Amino acid sequence: MSPRLIPALLLVSTLFAVSIVNADPTLLPHLDTYRDQGVGQASAWRGEELWYASYDDRGCTSCHGANPADIGKHVKTGKSIEPMALSVNPGRYQSAKKIEKWFLRNCKWTFGRECSLQEKADILTWLTSQ
Amino acid sequence: MNSKTTMAAGYVLMATILVFSFYGLGQSLASGGYESDNHDLDHEYHEENEHNGRPLAFSIDPVYLDECGSCHMAYPAMLLPAKSWSKIMAGLEDHFGESAELDAQTRQQIEDYLVLESERVSYRKLFRNLGDAAPLRITELPYFVHEHDEIPARLVADNDRVKSLSQCNACHRGAERGQFDEDDVVIPGFGRWDD
């Protein structure tokens, strides 16, 4: 390997590392509050399972669509819903109050009950990694 | 009669015709230019409130717009009586089959706005034959039912771009600003509506 390539590779790998850190959902302060309340390691994989799960024909995807990076559509009113994926909608998860408001409403509609802290942490981890 | 007199008479005649046509135009503009009693909700609602010495401007609360308008059109408060709004805001846990729960402070703030705004600008004709009822749905107002009873299902329920009469703004392009003038109705996939 040419020695001239080494600085270039270093730069690329540093940029890659930085991008991973930036995408790390554990940096989201709201996830820390779940951890403070006793939630174990959040799992994007479990969050994804919940995202695509269907209960009595209801699921997250009923309104948000299958791809969280796409614009959704309210199943009843047809109103468009901004994408849930953090990568395409970076302003989405700024307010803890707003996050909790929507979890409360939408978990009740989708699962007929409130979500557990673990489920919320998992879903949030999945969505912020998208 | 010489040609000068003929020309002068012609001028007088033309001027008279012009004056009367302008007068007629002015009259027709002043009367709104139409007779129909259901033609312009917005127009009559303004007149009614002028008589009451109330402010005319349509106002929308930003908190209401943000909280309620994220799932559906933020229905102008004037479309329901104040006590309907209070009932709706007291039952957000089951809001037409969905949870629309809010924290206590925001809920109260929105209810206060809706009640005040409804009392301020309520369009009374909308509440004709309503009596003391406080329906939860605008589509249940007798006046609303009467106004929409000639529209065939294929244009609303069976129309994928409308689906329901609850979607005011699918056809009333000024709905979110409280404007329901029939002239402004465009039914998606069908065009202007004129009955």
C-alpha cells in the first residue's frame, strides 16, 4: 500500500467513526431518562419488531407507513404525517413532552394499552437509528 | 332636425345609458349580486357579527392548530356551539375512537379558546333547528345535513380523495380559514359544485 494512501484512509475512517457516533441513538437525551428509570439496554431490533407488529389490524405502519423514512398518512383523516426516521427528520425528537404525548396516544390506539418504558426505549432506538 | 342636433341627442342618450348601467352594477354589487339564502356563509356570518358590534377577524389559536391540527383539519370554532366544544374537550381519552389525550394545562387552554371563539363568532344559521342539543360532530348539525343532502355518495364516501363529509377542506378550499362560500367548492375528481 502506498504510504500516501495512509492519511487518506485515516481521514475516511475517522469520518466514518464520527458518523457512527452521531447516529448513536444513546446520545438522545430522552433515552437516558428511560435508563434512569431502570430500563436495561435498549434494542433497535426489538423496536423494529414492534414497529412492524400488527394487533387486530392495527400497527404503527397503519398511519406511519412501512418505511419510517417516508411521509405517513393518518388512516382515518388522511392527514400527512412527517417521517419518523431521525435521518430524514432530524427535528423530530427534540421535545420529551411531545415524545411521551404521542407514545401515550398511539400505544393505546395500536396495542390497546400504554407501552412499557422498555418498549418505548426500543422503538425510539429503532426510529432514531433509521 | 340637422346633423348637429342628432349628434347631441345621441350623446345624451349614450350618457344616460351609461349612467343607468353603472347604477345597476352598483346596486347588484351592493346586494352581493345573488339571491340564494345558502350562498355565502362567510358573508352572512360577518354581517351578523357586525350587527352585534363584535370583531370580525377570524382567529386561530396556534396551540389549537398545533395540537389538534396534527391529526385532522383544525375545524374553525364557529362550526360548533360552545357546549359541544366543552363536551369534546372533556372526552379526549376516547376522541372518536382514538386517544387524543393532552396534559391538563394544554387541554384547558384549548377548551378556553374554542369556547370563547365559538361564542364570539358563532354563525347562528348553522345552529338552526338545533335546539339545546350539543352534538359532537359538525356533520350532525341539521343545517349541515340540509346543506349536503344533495351530494351523491360517489362524490364523497366513494371518492378516495374525499372519503367523508368530515374532510371539509377536501372540497371547501377556504375551510381552514372559516370560509365556506359555495362558489369556492371544488370536489376532487369532479370539479366545481353548483346546485
